[in-house]
Amino acid sequence: MLTLADKDYFKLAVVFYGLSAMYSVFLWRKGFREDNRFNYVLMFIGGILNTAAMVKGGFSIHQFPVNNIFEAMMFVSWTIVAAYVAIGLFQRLRFLGAFAAPFLLAIGVFALMPGLDVRAAKPAFEHGWVSLHAALILLAYGAFGLSSIAAVMYLTQEHDLKFHKLRAVVSRMPSIERLERVTNRALLVGFFLLTVGLLLVPMIVRETPGLEVKGDPKVVWSIFVWALYLGLLGWRWRFSAGGRAIAWGAIGSFCFVMLTFWGFTLLSPVHTH
């Protein structure tokens, strides 16, 4: 009987994310007037396969299955698709999938690059606090990814309305007001999860003899990301920044996280051992 490894399941998930991304092009060209259940099914199957990869990875090491960059990206993609599958139950928000699929495909292709799935003989996460810390941080990145996807949809709708395009009237996409709320709430959820995850670091240091995180590149980077999103949220509520500005901020911040995450992880002696 053929037995698939966690990476094999994830490869199949990326295939379905790719099919969803291709179908999304069709939805865009049709001005989002076509039925999108098929796209939702593609994403749902991809999510099931992604979940199977997470479960398989966890069983193989008997720990929370995030010990390298590949597994971290696999978990981030899982959080995004899981959130979409839940949100997609509401038909007016189902078009998030047309924007989420390209993100998931890009994350999946990056995760499958050679050299990122380096597995130590002993799992790096030896107690529950570290596993909880990693889960919260990666869930935060998933929420930030969802906020950036909603932000892309917001900018698309705003552009169509500004230039009086028919697609803005006849499409089944949510209103820009609803998309703005989704963007803001996802940012809040992500910031809360990131804050709690970082607050666990002192507890982890106390329970891990010899662990030194002061000056660690990944820790410094994480604090910078936290400050970046704090500034974005403060800009939104203190200065009443408009939806367009926050949308660009959400997209730019998440792009920064995705483009620099792997580099600072590799530079960190704490997070690569």
C-alpha cells in the first residue's frame, strides 16, 4: 500500500492551490459574475491535503510539526486556507478564494524550494510552551495574510468604483465597507496572537537552561514586525487613516514578513537548531 509522507501531501495541496489560482483568473476575467463553488471546492480539497500534511508531520516527530522553514510555511498556508474555508461558508465572502489562491500557491512553491526542509535528529520543540509560542506566531502570520488578501479585494473594488466600471455593480464581491472591516479585524486578530506569542518568550527562556535570545536576529526581527503592525493599527485608530491607506499598509507589511521571514530564520542560531 502506498504511504505518502507529509511533504507529498503538501505537494498535492499546492497542486490544488495552483488549480484554484488558474480558475481565479477565469473569475477575474468574468468580472466575478460566475458561480465560485468550484473554486471553493478546490481550496477545500487543498486544505484537507494541507491538514493531512500537518497531521502526518506531527505524528512523525510526536511534536508540534514546525521545526524548519518548510514546516513553518506549510503551517502559515494552512492557517490561511482554514480561515478561508470557514469564511467561505458565507457566499458574499467566498471570493476571498480568488485572491487567496495566488498567495497560497506562492507560499507553497517557496516552501518546496530545496534546502528548506532540513530536519534534525531530535525535534527542536521539546516542551509545550515552545509549541504554543510557534503556533500563535504562525497563526498571527496567517491572520496577517488574510488581512492582506482582503486588502487586495478592497483596492480592486475601490478601483472599479472609482472608474465607474460595470464589474463593481454586477460582481458578487463584498462591499468595500465589509472588506475594510475584514481587513481591520484580521489585523487585530493577528496582532493579538503575535503579542501573546512574544509574551511567552521569557517563560520559554526560564524553562530552557542555556537558552539565550538577547540580540538574536529572529527575535529582533519579530519585535520589529510587532512594532510595524502596532504602528499600522495606531495609524488607523489614532489618525483615522482611510481604508485605502490601511489596505496598502496591510499588503506591504505582509509582503515584508514573507520576504524576510526565511532570511532572519536562517540567521538565527536559536531558530535553526
